[in-house]
Amino acid sequence: MNVNFTLLESVSGSMQAQIIRSLLESRDIGVMLSQESAGAVFGLGVGPLAEVDVLVPQSQLDEARAILDEYYSGSLDVDE
């Protein structure tokens, strides 16, 4: 089966990307991270080379956006 991944959000730094990845994967949403290789090699945390694209399956995009909105608003229910 071929899964089409689409951009959910671009974040600054791999640490933020890993937090979002863990959050989404805990809710059974597939995640791929994509970063410019120079940013990853040098461990950059700011600037254009530090940007990490968070990609999710197209079929789970709406659910992922809703979870991310809850996360950013501070209303995320961690007991789910």
C-alpha cells in the first residue's frame, strides 16, 4: 500500500520536531521528519537550516492538525 505523506508543519529545530512526532505517534498517527542534511549534521537549532518538516499521511492530516492545535493552545488532554 502506498501512503502519501503531506506537510503538517515546519518547526525550528529537531527537538521540537521530536516532541511533535512523539505526541502524534502516541495517538497512532504516522509521522516522517525531513530536515536539510547540513542542519542535522551540524545540530543547528535556529535559522533556515534548522527547519524540520513534520509530515503525516494525507488521510490523517485533519486529525493531526486538531491534536497540534490542542497542543499549542495548552488544552491537550494527556489522559486520552
